Amino acid sequence: MSYKVVRNSLGKVLAFGPDDDNYDPAIAGDCSLHIEDDEPALIPDQKKLAADQINALESKHLLPRVVREYMLVDFRDKAAKAGLDPMTLPAYVKLKALDDQISMLRGQL
């Protein structure tokens, strides 16, 4: 017996069952294995949108990733030497928020 595999747009296996024209994973019941898709599939357009948003944010603020990472470490080091919490520094908080926003978008790639 051969089997049909049902995949999402990114190729993740969602279900499989007998390979015949009547097989429908939505109504197959006991004759198939259903695998829950725990994360929504990102279609390529969404990935491109996330990459475009990252590029726009980095260009708008003139802060590519390497510069942001250096500045965050530098802020933390200087704050520690002065006995301060970096979260009390408005510039650090603003830069950290931008970095967190870009990190969230990078997670979608």
C-alpha cells in the first residue's frame, strides 16, 4: 500500500494516509495520522515583508545590526562601571526597543 503525504506551504508534514483519490485528511478518522501544526506557516511573501521591514528600520535609524549590538554592549558596560542600571538610560531603552523589534522580525525569517 502506498501513502499520500499532506504538507503545508513550507513542506511541513501535516498528515498522511492511504494514497487513493478518496483520501481527505480532514475526514479520514482512524486511518491517518494528524500532526498538529503548532506554528503558522509563513509564506514567502511574509518572509520578504519581514526582511523589508528590517531593512527599512535599519536604514531609517542608520543602525545596522553590528552597530546596534556594539552600542548595547557599550551602554551596558559604561552603566555597570558607573553603578547604573542601563534601563534607566533613555538612549539605551530606545535602542533596546528598536533591537527587540528587529529581533522579533528576524525570528520570522
